[in-house]
Amino acid sequence: MTQSAAPTGGPVAPPDSLTPQSGGPPTKAGSVDEAEGHGHAKASFWTLFLGSVGVVYGDIGTSPLYAFREALAPGRADGVLTGEEVLGTVSLLLWALVLIVTIKYVILLLQMDNKGEGGILSLMALARKALGGSHIVFMLGLFGAALFYGDAIITPAISVLSAVEGLKLVTPALEHYVLPITIAIILPLFLVQSRGTARMATFFGPIMLVWFSVLMLAALPHIARTPQVLWALNPWHAVHYLLGHGTGALVALGAVFLAVTGAEALFADLGHFGRRPIQTAWIALVGPALAINYLGQAALVLAEPGTTDPFFQLVPEWGLLPMVLLATAATVIASQAVITGAFSLSRQAVQLGLLPRLEIRHTSESHSGQIYLPQINTLLMLGVVILVVLFRSSSALASAYGIAVTGTMLITAGLAFLVLWRVWKWSPLAAGAVMVPFIAVELLFLASNLLKVFEGGYMPLLLAGGLVLLMWTWVRGVTILFNKTRKTDVPLTELVAMLEKSPPHHVRGTAVFLTSDPETAPAALLHNLKHNKVLHEKNVVLTVKTIDLPRLNDADRVRIEPMGPHFWKVVMKFGYMESPNIPKGLALLRKQGFKFDIMATSFFLSRRSIRPAAQSGMPLWQDRVFITLARNANDATDFFQIPTGRVVEVGTQVTV
């Protein structure tokens, strides 16, 4: 993946950016828990365990608030809720947790790290590298990433709403205040993101530890009073419910899927906490707590079929308000986790050339993964508030929730099949035998969620479709622009030869010219020669590339190639999880014998002004979308962390 050095307003990747640039063979699961630079080695196992409880499992940990209640709705539709329907529903929930979360994600997918990083874009990069740059895999990853943004908007809305709705049980008089209280919680959540998550994160683990403990303690008395609920552990009840309830069972499946919606976070946060802490947290605490709570809710409904909100009614009346407050804190944490995931995904998308440069602020000196993207934060905040106002209840939002996550999970399963086959070198039959059952189950979940398209499921589909269109417009526009400008470019070797034969006046110091194409002369170099008629003693033509690896060792970061007494060609590489820092990268050249003084170095950038062309490879509306994206791209000086006092910008006008 090539990240162009074009400055503000310019494109960020040439067409071959869709082809992995990294060298070296694909590898099987890396030593994720011992990976350097990820912070794993410095933190103790139990610190990472507690952190994963607080961050990784925030989303899935709040599912009991609404999942069982919504899954019972089809059984209540005829006015009679039978014991078999209750057992069948909770059995479906339990076995969804076992098959999707435990086996697929915790046991299998956590082994498929890309040099210590997880998530759908990491998996896409791993699969594409093995396939030599497949465009189909690229599009799959792009659509999966777009669906994740849908999840990132719906999760805070449904989680906080479902917690605040517990106030209606405290006193019905508070029902009219549910919406304003929800918005009053959501707005500050987004407004404090710029301060970073480090301080808040220290409280996440203990609070979620209390949350999962309370989930179990509230449920155990009900299980003890109605022990026949344990029959739900037999998967036959789940199968019998599916076979005997027709369309109603399919509708119930859509709600059952709400119980596993946070599973993608397991994989996405792999690089932050490591495999073993995440696995241990699920097997020792989170999985049992969720299973016991669902069984407790089912036991309560078996004993009292008229129960309307089984989660909150697990606790006695005196514990209702504390439970609402604890649930609200847990849902805020769940929202924080998915917002952080959206920031991380956005940085990967920028680095992989799917989006224009966005402003990325680091909120921690010690943890590079703690970042804040103002533009993404604002868009997420607006999206969440609009959803809360439009849907007004967690039950209404439940219809919109499942489709985004099901689509992401299906794409993840397909990419995992490719990794098993092409990276781990399994036979296609063996890889299919492992992944096809998961794909079949998730297709069933997708079918059940598609029944809810007109009830609200259209929302994540519209959002994902719009994001895919934006990303594809950016990639196409960059490709067209690159091809157009290349026609008028001068080959760099020819220019260097001409300048050696007829040298202009030389001035002291070093000039660094950023370009996306190392084979052609940068526009800023040509303009400097044309207008200033001078050349620096040392001239570096620098290309910055983002490769299909999360991070890179300094030994592999910079490659320098002399082109003459005054010219050097430099290629600088960064992983897609890294923030490019050109001065630090150039400092590595000293070890390779290239001496320069950063205070006597000037950085020349081309500021491109883009206008729509009469004849373009895209429709006029798409041209305008691309130009708008380019104009709102972050300044190259900030993006590449170049000292502002050492930058010279040269303006050029191009059409697309």
C-alpha cells in the first residue's frame, strides 16, 4: 500500500496502492503476546486481563440488557409463552455464544493475527498478501469496514438507551425523561474523547469486573429456584425451537444474534491486549457470567411468564436503581470501546489509502494506539444522536443492529477461510470443513436479520453503502488523478542526468521532495528549478509507503539509493497501525552513512488544487465528491509530522 506524500488537497495513493508492498512470506499466527512495541511485554498478564475485561468485552457484556427480552418477543406474539419457547430461546442464546464467540473468535480467529494485530482490515491485508493483491478481497475488507462503522454508531445508541430505560421500572413518571437523559449521557461521552482514554481506562476494568459479578449474583437465586432451566444447556431445545416455530423462529434468531454482537471486538482489540489475556477473560469470567445471567432471566420468566423486562427484574426492588446506574456505567464503557475501535479502523483506512488523510491526535505518550480523530468523532456523535431521536427506544433500534454485525462476521469468516487455505497452507477441504459451518450459521442469522430491513435494518445498510461509495470514489479519483499527472511527468533519472550536465546554482543544505511516484520528478522540484533556478547541495526524493503489516522494525524502515553526487532516492515504509513520522525516519539514514542537519533541511511539498474535468473516468457528481474529500484532507505537514518551519509548499492545479 503506497501512501502518497502529496500535501493538503492532493491524493494520497497511486493506483498500485492496492497491491501489497511488503516483502517476506506470509506467516502463521505471530507471537502476539510477546510482540515488541505493542505494550504487551511491559504490562503484567493480570493487568492485560483486567484491561480486556474493561475494553474488549464492554459491547458483548451489555447484551443481556436487551438480547433475551427481544428474543422472547416472537414467543409472546400469540399471547401465550410456553416453557418450551423459553427454554428454546435461551438455548439458542447459549449455543450462539459457544459456537460464534468461543469457538470461532476466542479459539480460532485469535490465532490469525497479522504480526500481532487483529480486526477485519488486518485479516484482509493478510489474505491479500497471500493472494498477490486480490481486488475482490480488497472490496470485501472495504465493505466489512463500512459495516463496522454502522456498528459503531448503533452500539452507543442501543446500549445507553436500554440502560436508561430501566428508570421506567423505578418509577413510570421517569418514562418521558428517558430520551433526554440518554442524549445527556451520549454527548459528554463524545465531547471528552479528545482528552484520551488513558485515565478513563483505569476505571473500566474494575467497573466491568463488578458488572460481570453482579450479572452472576443477580441470576443465581432464580436458577436455584427454577433448576429446570438448566435443561436449556441441551442443544436439542435450540434445534427443536428452530424446527417447530417457522418464521417466528427466524425472527427470534435475529434477536438472539444481539447476544454475540460484540464478538468482533475480540479480534479488533487483539493488538492492544494480546491473545492469552483475552482468551482467559472470556473462558474464566465473561462467558460464564453471560451464560448464568441468560439462564437466570429464563428461570425468572419460567416462574413468572408476565415478566416484561427480565434483566432488571432479576434484582429486588431495592436494588433496581443501583442496577440502572451500574448498567449505565457499563454501557458507557461499551460505547467507549466501540468508539476507540472506530478511531483505530479509520487510521488503518487512511494508511491503506481508502480514505483521505484525517487529523490524528495522539492522546498518550506511552501508548501509540490511543488516538483521537476529531472528524470521525463528530460524525459518530451526530449519527448516534440522530439514531436515538429517530428510533426512541432500544427495542426499535434492535431491528437495526444485527445486519451490520452479521455482515461483518460473514466477511471475517470468508477471509479466515482464505487465511487457513493460502497462509496456513491447509487444503481447501480442510479449511472449508472448519469455516463452512460458521458461514452456514451466520447466513442463517443474516436471513433472520434481513426480515427486519424495513423495520430499521435499512439504516446500517444505507450507512455502509454510503461509506463504500465514499471509499471507492476516493480510490478511483486517486487512480485517475495519478494516471493523468503521470502523462506530463519527467522521468527522474533523465532530469538528474540533465542537471549533472548543466548544473544550476547550488545552495547549502538539504532539500527533501515528497512524491508518491519515485520514478518521476516531483512537481515541487520542477517548479523550484523553473522559478528559483537553484538546487540544494543534497536533494532527497522521498516516497512514503504504507505496507500490509501493522508495524515495521527500524532496520527495515528506510532504503536509500544514490542517483548522483547531488541526488538520493529514499523509500520510507510504515505499517498501517503506525503514524508516519518523516523526521524520525530520516534520522535512521545516519546509520546508513547519509549525513544531514535537520535544521538545514527544507521539505518541498506540492499543494494541488483540483478541478473537475470535462471528460473524466467518473461521473461529475463523483468528481465533486472526490474534490470535496481532497479539500478536507488533513495537511501533509501535520500528517507526516514535519516541522512546520521547514516546509515550502508549491501550488499546482490539476483536473480529475
